[in-house]
Amino acid sequence: MSKSNQDRERVYINENIKAFNILLLDENGEKLWVVSRAEALKKAQDAGLDLVQVWYNWKDKISICKIIDYGKYQYQLKKKEKEKKKNQKSKWLKEIKLSYGIEENDLKLKIEKAKELLQKGYGVRFTLRLRWRENIFKDQSKEKLQHIADELKEYGKSTGVKEEWKGLSLVLFAKLK
């Protein structure tokens, strides 16, 4: 992680806040007023909570801070981060690799595996790598991938055959029921 990313992700609390002017927010996120740093710290101490910097506006040189419990704030941030990771789609795309010389029976097995994955809701990416003189047979390779797309059209939606640097690819997304 670069230093600039670390600075953006760092959370400043209480005496570590460097801004002189602070736009103060209460626990519900409603604006209270712009106060000095010392006054904001005093209000947080009186409430028995922490002063947490949520955002720093470089243009106006003002810090936006909330008076909240820091432990609770950290818990909510971790919970949001976990939810983001849970909803990422990268784990929903499975890859099946092929070569130009794949035999018909092996191809049928790979198509059956792709059917199972599509029925479970996964996306499937077929990659066909062409090596050395196999690049001469790009047209036959495209036909092979198109045949796969035709076989699986009732299970998934195809994006079409695409040429890549060292071969061809086909991506199929599961149809929603």
C-alpha cells in the first residue's frame, strides 16, 4: 500500500486531529457548528465520547469530525468492509482452459462442467491458448468456442468470442431464473 493510501485510510482521533477549525457532527450525523479544535475536544470529553475525524476538506482547511464512540466506529467500518468483500463478483467467475488440440470427449466433459457451474450461478470464462504454429488455426479455434457458446446458450448468456494476446476467450454469464 502506498504512503498516500495509508494517509487516506488513517483515522485521526482526539488530540491527533491537526485542523484548527472543525465542523462538528453529532452521533446522528447532523451538523452542529464550526468550532475550534480545543472546543470540540472539550465537548467530546464532556460527553464521554471520542472526537473522530471523518473527512478533511483540503480546500477550506476544515476537518469534519463526529463525536462518537471510537470502538463502535471501528466495528462499523470493519462490518462495511466485510460486506463489500462479500459482494465482490470476482469469485463468481470460473475459468476453464482449453488448448487447440482438445479432443471431442474432453471438450464434452468441459462443457458439462460449465453447465454445472452456470446452473449454480457462476460465470464461466473459456480461454483457448494458441501456441507457436497453432496461431494459423485461429478460425477453427473461433468455431470451436462458438460451438461451446451454442451448446450452453440455454444455460448462460455469451459475450462472444474475443481475441486476446495469446489466444481467444469466451465469457458466459448465468441466466437469472
